[in-house]
Amino acid sequence: MGAQHYGADSENGDRIDDPSEDALFMMISDLNDSDNTFVVVQPDEDDPVWFASVAVLDEGGFEIVRRDTVRNEHEVTTATSINDIARDLTIWLAARDFPRRPTKQGSDF
């Protein structure tokens, strides 16, 4: 069974469907500067409207890219704390739109 909302794929072929903060932490911790230099998180669809990526920088640390064409967001940052990156990505991912996610209904009260 595929991901319900999105998947995280690393350069070395590892994949986690709907990764938790801990799973993102582990995937980012496994990155290196030779054969596993990035992780991409995006919805499982043919033409995804958003993605996030984490890539190893030559000078140390990581480059984080967050792109959402629906919300006209494009942010590129750098960080060294894997814990902070995983937490921030989890929060950002929770705010994304998913095709199969029920929409929030407002109250008439």
C-alpha cells in the first residue's frame, strides 16, 4: 500500500510513506556527502504542487528547500540541527493540502 498523503525518498533509494518526525530525523541523519546527499518529501501524485528537500552542504550543515506552488511559497534556508530540521518539516508538512484529506468544515454557531 502506498502513502496516504506523501512520501520521503532519499538518494540511496530509501523510502518512507507518510514519515513521522522521528523517521525524517533518521533519514536526514543517514545523509552523507558521497552517495546519499538528499531527501525529498512530496505527495504521491504525477505532478506534485509542493515539495520539501534537505541536502547536505559541502561546508557542513544542510540546505532546506520548501516549495508550494498553490500558496506561492518558495523558501531556501540552511541549518545544522537535524532535530530542528525534522521538527520544522513536520510542522510545514502538516499544513499542506492533500487530495484525499477531508476539508475542514466551519461552524454555523
